[in-house]
Amino acid sequence: MKKQKVANVIFKYFFLMAFITFLTIYFSQATGYYEYEQYKKKELTEEQIKKFEQDINEGKEIDVESYLKPAKNFENKISNASLAISDTIGKYMIKGIEFVFGGIGKLIEE
């Protein structure tokens, strides 16, 4: 009986967290947060284009890298390990699926 109560409590907390996550994502979409972030990126790009054109008109030396925003690097040990695990799982899943469908193919041919 206690195991069932523990499972119910865990399920309730999991469901509550999933619901809170859903509400957060829903309201961020409904309030236009994503669109605003995209608008800010567009404005930054337009500002960089204007700066580039102004530098050309003034005859300054042009370096493309000075107009580009550096990309964020999200690489760390955990993401690298997760990627390695995912690649390994994918490789063995492909082998397993090929084995199963190869066996089914042999059964059908006979």
C-alpha cells in the first residue's frame, strides 16, 4: 500500500511540474516574448547594415567580422557526454533494427 502512495505522490508532482512548464511556455508565446526577441535580432542586424554602409561611404577599411555578432558556444562536458551517449544509442538502434527487419525479410523470402 505504501508503494502505491509513493507512486501517486511522485505522479502528482510530475504532473504538476509538467503543467507549470506548459503554462510558462504557453504564456511566453501568448504574450509575444519570442516575437519580441526575434524583433530585437532584426533591429541589431539593421543597425549593423547601416554601420557597414556608413563605413563604406566614409572609405574606412572593412572587416566583416566586426559587423557580425559572435555565436554563443553551448558546448560543455555534459553536452559532449550526452551527444556521445546519443550517438552510441543511435548506432546500436540502427544495428538492431537492421537485424530485426533482416530476419523478417528472410522469413518472408522463404
